[in-house]
Amino acid sequence: MVSIPERHTSKAAGWSRRTAAFSAVLLLTVFAGHHFDLVETPVFLWVLAIVALLAALALVFAALAFSRLWNFGDRGGRDLTVGALLALLVLTPYGVAAYWATIYPPLRDISTDFDDPPALDVSDRTKDMNVLSPSTPGEQRLQTDSYPLVNARSYDLPFETIVNAVETVLDRRGWDLSEPYPDLAAGQSDVTITAVAKGFVLGLPSDVAIRIADDGDSVIVDMRSASRYGRHDLGDNAARITDFLGELDQEVAGQIGAAPAE
């Protein structure tokens, strides 16, 4: 009689499925918690790192299980397949972020004015956040080369009209204002509105400042956006500025029928 060796169930396959499932649940939970301000950003970033490690570990377990299945005929093909697919799904956003890091310059503070950037509200900044410092000539060249559309706006319109248009666009975007909109005094020709905006993908906060100034010939709108966390903004700040100023152009054109002079 020929003896048929008993097929064992791969423990690594089960661990792959369980680890990948836990990483996926943890990722969704921390995303939801951060979105609703239940999880602070530093904790959120640490948990993201843990999620990536768990997903990578699930792939290691899947590889071990596949080796056992291939060489010894162990059971567990379904578990290792589910584990590998879940782990790859969890790691997909990390791969996208890594790709963005290769195509966008390593900047985290973007402004339309290098010489005199709009002043940010730093009252809520803590020691674990990025330090604000003047941009270096190298950073300025990087921004100019990478983001040619990040330019100030110039309008030949009354100062109050442009301030109202900026406030209208801010209301639509729903950013958290640092202070209520200022009450313009008679003859006032310069105002800076500050707010905190969150990134579209990770929801990481950035400090934003919009300066409206009347230089006597026209009204100049400058804007600055600086990430609170991370060494690389993955293009978020530049996109925020260009989108906001583009929407401001449309708002001004819709209300007044006038195009800006860049």
C-alpha cells in the first residue's frame, strides 16, 4: 500500500490573511479618526507607518506560505491570496505617495512672493511641526521651475471688491479661519487673512495666508501655503494656491466682468 503524506495547512497563510486584514481595518479607522479630528496628526502619521509595516509583513507571510504550498503541497492558497491582495491594496496609497515624491520637488512652503511672503498665523504651531524659515535661493529656483503657475494676481478694481471676492472663495472652500474676517477701516489698503487648510488625500494641515494690498495702481493678491508636517508636501501647497487663485479669477470675472493682470 502506498502511503500518501498528509497535507498540512500553512500557518503563514493564515497569518498573512489576518495581518493584512488588521492593517486594512487599522488604515480605515485611523483615516476616519483623523478626518473627524479624533486622532492628532503626529499619532496619525505614526499609525500610517505601522500600517505599512503590517502590510509588508503580510506579504512576507504570503511569500512563506506560497513557498510551502509550492514545495510541500500545504493548504492555504485562499488565505495567502486574500492576504497578498489585501496587503497590496493597503500599500497602494504608499506607492502613489512615493511616486509623487519623485515627480514633485521636496518643498513644503510655497509663496507667490519670495522677498516678502505673506505672514502666517503661528499661534497654533507646536514644536513638533515644521519650522518656518525663509526660502533659500535653491528652493526658490525649484518652485519657479516646477510651479510656473504660482503667481500673484493684480486687479484694477477697488480694494474692498477684491477683499470681498477673496472672502467669498474662502467661504466656499470651508477652511478654518485663524481669526474672523477683518472689518475694513476707511482708507485701509492692506489686509492679510489666515486660515488652516487640509490636504485632499491625507488631510494633513497647512497654514495659509492671503494678502490683499493696494499699491496705488492696482490691488495685488499674494498667497502662501506651508505644511505643518512632513518634509515633502507632494505638490499639495502649490496646487492649493493655483486652485484658489484660479477660482478667485473666476469669482472676480463673474462679479465684475474683469480679467486679472498677472
